[in-house]
Amino acid sequence: MTHEEVKQIVLDIIAEIAPDEDISNVKPDVRLREQLDLDSMDFLDIVMELRKKHGIEVPEEDYTKLASLDSCAEYLTPKFKAKAS
Amino acid sequence: MSTLEGERYDAVIIGAGMSGLAAGIRLALFNKRVLILERHNAPGGLNSYYSRSGLRFDVGLHAMTNFVRQGVKGTPLTKLFRQLRIPCEAFALCEQYGSRIHFPDVQLEFTNDFTHFESQIADKFPHEADNFRRLVVALKAFDETALDYQPCGAKDVIKKFIHDPILTDMLLLPLMYYGSANENDMDWAQFVIMFKSIYCEGFARPFEGVRCILRELTKKYKSLGGERKMGLGVKRIHTLNTHAKALELDNGSMITADHIFSSAGLVETLRLCDDQPPNTGGEHIGKLSYVETIHALDIQPSALGWKDTIVFFNTQKEFTYRCPQLPVDLHSGVICFPNNYHYVNDEPLEQGWLRITALANYNYWKSLAPDAYQDAKTEWFTQLTSTALNCLPPVSVDVLKSHTVDIDMFTPTTVERFTGHLGGAIYGSPQKNRNGKTHLDNLYLIGTDQGFLGIVGAMLSGISMANYHVLKND
């Protein structure tokens, strides 16, 4: 699993939970909340979908690591790799 | 037919109203095994429907509040659609024509465009225009959904901004009628919720009314594998120390659940628990109840000159919002025309409808024997109708009668029967419990007594309690 693939997974989840957002031009290094209208309820759903779809657990104290696509990739890629092995 | 005996659920929800269905969708979405139990045969609770002699009656819902046009972000309505994963097109909301607050010497119109309301206030209350703007700034900055909020009276806060008591009453009347469980005041956070949902956002309605909303919620819930049992209520919650260990159902079956969400109301839920005395919480039972008269017409209201969507009226100098001494308080109320929305292609509803809501005295209606109850309904139906006619473009009682094909009326005892709220308390207990916690660690309140009011508030209540008590801690 590459960083790019993980970013796509996160984008797919955002597309599902917030279909009214335009995610075609999300900048990976900018905080998601600055580009998209996402609130804490939406972030809870991102975490819940990561678990439901991919079996990835994100404890509450790590929610801040999902701030941007880059930080998502940084934080989640090792988790996806551990899952795959 | 399954009795459910011995079944085990991740979550059981008491009541298939707006809050219960919304909580059920959230939990089922994340693979919880969920059961919604509803004592009645129709879903909706306070907001429901029935058919009689071929006519499709709606009860409860006058309008869906919180309307914003597609693309407006960050409002309760958009949050709701996202959290429920229901596309906003599903409700097919159509906007109101316009509504009115009718007082003896002054009227304020409002639409789904807040600037119209601001200009009405500037026009009718020029001395208060700046104060009103400051009030709006203050309430927009307030976080009304914080679960740790400490209640305070709205009138005290409004007084810091608005000095004209008539304007204060005019602002309060629609918000109280659409959501206050407190007599003669409302909680400040409730005021903010209702102010934003009614004045800043606005009214809309699906062509099919509340049926459409309930159908979409039910469809979503079932598609996620949620289970629902109609015509079966919860008789008792069996406890062990501070834990709800089992639910005993009306049919005698016992089931268990890790989590229980109750929309029955604060006092009503406590009284289900076997560790509480039978009359517990009596002081928290709400005192406000309503009657509503319904005229089904063979003509569209607009053909009679009635083009308002909703009229909030008060015929006295001062507006009082409390349990009346008389059976019905004829001094104020709400007149609703479900026909007066911008439906697609201007398609008219099959029937014309005139619905009139007013405060009523529960104890009076409860005390009546069946015959006297019918007589009282007839008498107060007539009186309330003629009061309301005085607040509308003129149509005589005889003309209205000649176009009336059916009538109905609900009273505080009807509210009690269909919502289970003691005292027919339309908005439940004045005591709200924002975080939904009870004396039991796995029993939570949702709906009216959790305290997010209005139909959108009710759904957000179910959503936020499911998130807060179950999904977040998973």
C-alpha cells in the first residue's frame, strides 16, 4: 500500500460521507478542514469508515493526525501495511 | 410471529419517531444489531399521519424547519443529510410562500430570506433595528449544541438587546409554539436553535408531508439491516445496580441490549425502570399541551384569499404562553396551510387544509367522560376556528363550512395517547438533559427531552446521542 493509495482511500471515504463536497482539487498538504466543509461529526465518520471498510483503528487521541491528506498517508500507511502482512 | 424472547441486541431504541429512526440509522450504518420498538402501528410519534374516509391527514409537522438551499454548508439540515447518508433530494423539500406573526396592532412577515425579516423589523420597529442586529450577532456566535451547556432563561438574555416588549413577544411566539416546554419563557439555547431554524433558515415541506420523511428514514434504516417491531412497546426496564440488564416487552418477552436509547421522555423513561418508585419525577412533567383543529377543504386555501404558509397569532396586548385555565386558550395560536408551499410545477395538494393549533388544559380534557369529551371538542372547535378567522383575510364561517369536506381535532389526551408524554406535554419536560445520560450507565435519552427541538432537532438528537454514547467509544 503506497501513500497515494491511502490518500485515495481517504478521498473515497470523504466522497461517500460528504457527497456535496467537491473533492477534485484537494491539496494534500493543506488541512482538510480548510478546504472542505467537514466538522467533528464528519471526522468521526471517516474514522468509523476506516474501521468498517478496512479494519483500521484510529484512537481518539490520534484524530489530529488525519488533518491533511499527507498526514493521513503518513499515519495510516503503516497501519494498512501491518494489516496486509 | 416472533416474540423476540431471549433476543440480544447491540442497541434497542424505544420509539419509532424522528429521533429513534435517526439513531437507528446511525447505529445500523456501523453494523450494530439494532431493534426499534414502537408501541403504535404508525411510526412518527408526535409527527405522524393517518387516513380516514379517503383523506390523508398529517399530524404534528406543520413545516420542516431549518430549510437551506442546496449547497449551503454547515447548517443542521446539511449535517443531517450527511450523517444519515440520505441524499437531500430524497425529502424533495419545497419552500414556503411566506409566514406572518400577527399581533393586535402590528404584523411581521418572514420568508426563507432572512433579509426580508430584518427589513420588516427595521420597518415596524425602527427604534429596535440596531438592537435586533446585535441580538442576531450574539446568537450566531453562540454554540447551542454544546452538550455541557448550563440552561438560562431566554427572556433575560433578549432583554440585554431588545427593549420593546411587543417585539420580544413577537419574536418569541413562533419559537415557543414550535418548541418550548417552559411556561412563559424558553431556555436560551432552545431560543437560539429555534431562532436559527425558523428565522435565519426557514420552512419547507415535502409534497407528501410527513409521510415522505418517515418513509425515507424507514427505508434507509431497513436497507442497513435495522430491525423494527411495530405495535410492541417496552413495559419495564429491569436493572441491576446502575445498569439496565433487560427489557420486558408488552407481550411479556424479555430481551437484552448493550445500549438502550429512549425517546419516551425523561419522566416516562425513569418510570419504566424497576429501581424507581412508580410516581418518580412528577414535578418534571411538562405542563404545555395543545389542541389542533383540522379542516379538510374542497378548495385550495389560496382561492379563499389565504396565501400565508403559517400565521402565528396573538390577540392580546401581552402574549402569554402557559397552560390556560380554560380548556383552550383562544388568545394565541398557529394557523397552518400545508398547501401554501412552492411545490414542483405548482402542483396542488389533493385537498385544501386549514390547521389551527392552540394551548390547551390537559386536566380539563382528561377529566371528561366520552360524551362530554365529544361535546367539548365540538364547542372548542367552533370557538377556535372563529378566533383564527379573525387573523386571516376575511372569509365567513358559512363560506368555510360550505367548502369543508371533513374535520378532525386532537386534544391533550390525543397527544398523550400517541406520544406517551405524560400530561400530553407536547414538548416534553421543561427539564432537558443535553448529554442524554440517566441514572443507568447504558440507558440514554433521545428526542424531545434530550433537548434538540423541532423536527430537524429531533433527528439530530438521535444522531448525536448514537455518536456520543456508542460510536465514538467503539
